[in-house]
Amino acid sequence: MRFLLLSSCLLILASCSSVYKNLKPAEGDLRSIKKFAPDFTNVLYKTEVDVIGGHHLSGLLLIKTLPDKSVRMVFSNEMGFKFFDFEFKPDGGFKVYYIIKQMDKRPVIVTLQKDFELVMMRKQNPSTGYMRKDDNYLYYVFPQEKGANYYITNKAGTELIRMERSSDRKPVVQAIMGGIHDGISDTIGISHKNFKFNIGLKRLKR
Amino acid sequence: MRKVIFVEEYIKSSPLERGRKGNVHWQGCVSSSGLSKQKHTPPPLSRGESRKPVLFKMMIFFVAFLCFTITAHAQHAGYTQLTDLTKFKQQFAEVAEKTNSIKSDFTQEKSLSMLSEKITSKGKFWYRKTNMLRMEYTQPFSYLMILNKDNVYIKDGQKENKVSTRSNKVFKQINKIVVDCIQGTALNSGDFKSAVYENKGTYLVSLSPVNKQLSEFFKTIEITVDKKDYSVNTIEMLEGSGDSTTLRFTNKEINANIPDALFAIK
């Protein structure tokens, strides 16, 4: 019995430890991560969303930066039916212009907002941010209200490996960008670790 | 337990600024206690259950409009309003009766008013009596939708989806709309408030949804019909936001022979 208790305690301790705790402090220019920020001046993505239970949703995502520097994001299905219309304001604000009733739930909206903020490299406060490293990668860390956003590059800081939205202990969302041409990435993948919710974007040439 | 913490993270976050209705939407939020219980059911999109029907529902509405427009054949002239719709309705039903199939190319234009942006896509369109429709988008993406009586099939890239309209009450209702449209009875069905206008070469049928489900998606649907052959030129679906989707039909062939295989759902 004592052994059982002990081993359970060990298990709990092990599961509570952070995947980031072995990272070492690193020197570097925190702001340089911005060079990987995708150019969303005007881009159209074919979009696929896979949700728990094998459900699948597809459509077109238009991302456009308006003259006032706000970024609008409109997701509609192939036939033109709009699912949502979001605005990311230059001052960090966020506005929902439209969302269909079935998706109009706060957790859904907040998840989408945070996922896209991670990819757009918003909410990066250089005064609270810091850098870490391990044997293979550099970590640009920007603490958020809860947890932090991690941008992980190669050791030289010349290649963005992946982006992570994390709790204090482990990543809850991972995102990757691929095939970057003129600052615009041809593909973007966003994947949740705690449950099945994956977003895949593939750029459409217009 | 970790999942629960994650879930609560959403709930405690600051309120969102809303475009239209302020934080009234809070009432739609799920209570944290409720969420804490569903450890393996993620908060946001776990309600995929409701998602798919929504998608299909919208598609079928769309199909219903297409079918309607296929049969929306009018008489008369100049974007002046027609006062007597009896004759129009009769004509509408007559031409619908004679139209067994339609083959056409289409261009779809989604206008986003506030973004001053247009998304254009193209494809091919086939319709055959009764209740059979195939829309194949070819540019700038490939997407296939087949409606065959009680079944809907969608192919999006490598993913395929099949749904029976029988298994679902909503589909059943929508299917009724489709049939009403095809039989030319949609103008009398009570689902839309209709007005018909004419100019020299075309009729314009303006439909305003009466029921709440439909009016959530559209303010009005405007259809222009060529007077020459009673075929549909354009369908414009206007949303409350000012955005719209326009379908333009070209290279139309009425009553062409369309093989069964095109509507086959395997």
C-alpha cells in the first residue's frame, strides 16, 4: 500500500513537471522573430477543419489587411456561406463582425482568436518576453494572460521550426508554416494537443 | 484534470467585443461547471454533431434556391413590378414542367463589402428531374456536390461525405422546399415573400425569406431570368451584412441528355 502511494505521488509529480523546465537562458534579439510573421496583406486559403468525432468542415479563408492596418479574416464555405468574419485590430483588439449561430460560443471564438494570434505573431510584448535554448533550438517566449506563446527556431535563428501556445507545463496548440514565398506562407497548420481540432490552410492562387 | 484547467482558461478570459449585439452572447456560453464534467469532450468544436447538419443545411438551402431558379421562368418587362402574379406563377409552373434537365457553366462571385474584396470561383452545373443536382467547382479549387433525391454527397479534395436527408428532420423539410421549387409551387409555399419585376430583356424575381432559419442567412435572393428562353442568368443572394454571393450561368443547355452516372452516389 505504501509503495502504491509512493508510486502514485511520483507519477503525479512527473506529470506536473513542465516540458520547458530544462530550457536554458539564451541571449538574442527577441524582436527578430517578427521577420517570420506572415504577410497577410491579401491572401486566400483553402481551409479544412477536422474536429473530434471525425467531423470535417471545409471552406475558404480570406485574410486581408485594411488601410487602417486592421486584419480581417472571413471564413465561408465553398458556396459562399459565411461562417465567421473577425477583425484583429492594430492595437491588439479583436472584434466579431459575424459568426453563425452554431459557432457563436465563447470558447469557440476565443480558441480561434488565440490560434490565429499565435500564427499572426500578435501579443508579443518585448518587455515581458525572453529567450531560451536547448541543444537544438532557440525559443522566443512571450507570456500571455495564461501560459505563453513559444516561437521555436533553429539555433541560428534563421528558420522557424514551429509555434506553440502553451500552458505553464506543456503545449496546447502547435502551428507550422510551410512554403514561404514573398512573406506569404503557402501552407499553415494548426493542431490542438488536448483534443482533436486541426486547421489546415492551403494558399489558393487567384 | 489538465483539460479542465484548459477549459476554464477560456471562461475566465475577458469578454469579447462584439460586432452587433454586445455581450448578450454571454448567454450562449457554456457554464464552467458543465464543461468541467466533459473531460474528454473539448469545449469549442466538440459540437461537431451540430456542425455537419449546419453545413449541409446551408447547402441544401442553396440547392433549393438553385432548383427554384431553374424553374423560375417568368413572362413580362422593364424592372417595373408585376402587379398580377397569377399569370406569372402559372407560366412558371408550365416551363418548370417542360424543363427536364439543365447543363451549364457557372461563375460564382462572393462580394465582401467591407473588405472591398471579391472571391471568384468557377465550375460546371448539371440538373435533372427530379431532385438531381451536381455542382463541380474547378477553379481555383476543386469541390464536388451531388444531390440525388434523398442523399447528398460532397467531395472536398480527398475527403468524402454522404448524408441522407431522410435521417434528419431539417433535411426532410428542406427536401420539401426543393421539391416545391422543382414543381413550380415554391412561389406559393409560404417560405418566401415574393415580388417579380421586369425590364426589356429579363425578369427579376425577388424573394425574401419568411421563416427565421432562412432569414438568418439571407435578406433577399434576386434571380434574373432571360426572357428569350426563360433560363436563369444570375442568382444573387444578399446577406444582412451587405455581403452577397452571385452565381452567373453561361453556356446553358436546356433538356440536354445527362447520364445517370453524373448523379451517382457510390
